[in-house]
Amino acid sequence: MHHLPAGEPVLLERNLHSPYVLVGCQESGSDHHDQITVTTPQTLPEAVETMDKEKEDAALDETVEMIVANVIHGATEQFIALQKKEKEAEYVAKNIQWTTCKDFTVEGGRQQIEEYISTWEFHESWLHWSEFLCEEELTYSKVYHYRVLWSIPTRRKPIPQATASVYFIIEISKIKPDTFPVEVFFFLESSRLIFRPEYCRFREKWLKDIIINKLSLKQRLAFK
């Protein structure tokens, strides 16, 4: 029997076939060991399982954070879209009192078009002028065509490089009572959509898009 150094902890040899480690302590002046404790260290499979569990928890936390972030982002976008939709729904199309069929004149029609345009919302930098184009005789009505030309001249370029046209149609019915108001329609150049003043909200972006497309076409043709 080997005597152990007094007062020092002792690590006994581990049995290769046992998962236990024996830890003892030799007291000073004593031939016997203090209480021996038996500890069970974590085996390799257990350590791997613990690491995998930690990775799973971390991945789960990251997934939850991502889901929450996506939900908040989606809810925010939906709220903004709903506010915008409600704001547009509250908007009432601005219109004027159009003249009756019996009181219509070509010049009066042009002046009423100008009056109606004054209800539109657009930047003060826009300039426009209106003109009568032609008269068209149809079976059940007579139609008058007008054009309003838009542009944004600047100090550097007082002559605009591109313009945008809005065409108006005033229709005088031959079958309705002449006390009825004239029918009015308008459309933008290069567009097949036809609008009616009482149902439409004019958007400045329409004019901008026409001019931007024209300038872009000019640039492409210049490089050819």
C-alpha cells in the first residue's frame, strides 16, 4: 500500500471500463483516505447532444426573431396601404357645372375646359395652353375636339424639349333635350384610357411620365 502525500488531493487511476473518476484526499498523519467522492463526467455522446441542443435553441431563436420581424414589416406596410386607400376613398372628384347643349359655343367650351383644369392639382412650374382642333358630325351627336398642351420651361431651356398633350371631347347630343348638360371626356396622348371629369382625379404624374418617355426616346435615337 502506497502512502499518499499528506493533505493533497489525489486523483486515482481511472478504470478504462468504468465511466467514473475517484477523487480522494490523504489527511496529514493519517493512514486512511478522507471521504472519496465519485463524479461522473460528461461522456462524448452527451457532450455532442448538449452542443446540438444549444445550436437548435440558437437556430430556433433566430427563426422566431425573423418571423416576428417579417410580421411587423408586413403589418406596417398593410397599415400604410390602408391609410392611403382610405385617403383616396375620401377624395371627391372635382368638377364644374358644364354648360347646356343649347348654350354651347366653341370658345365657351374651351373656356370651360380651362375652368375645369383649374381644379387639378399640379406644380406651378407647369405651363399649358388650350386650343380648338375640329368639329365632328356623328349620327346622334356632334363632337368638338380640343387639345391642352403642357410643358415645363426653365431659364436654361425656355423652349421645352418635350410636351405632353391632353385631349378633350365635348359631345352635344342630338336626341337628348337641349337643356341637358354637354358630355365631356378627356384622354392623354399615347393612352387609350378615356376619363370623365365627374369620376376622375387628375394626377400630375401622368404628364411627367409622358415627358420622361419622350426624352428617353430622344436620347435613344440620338445614340443610334
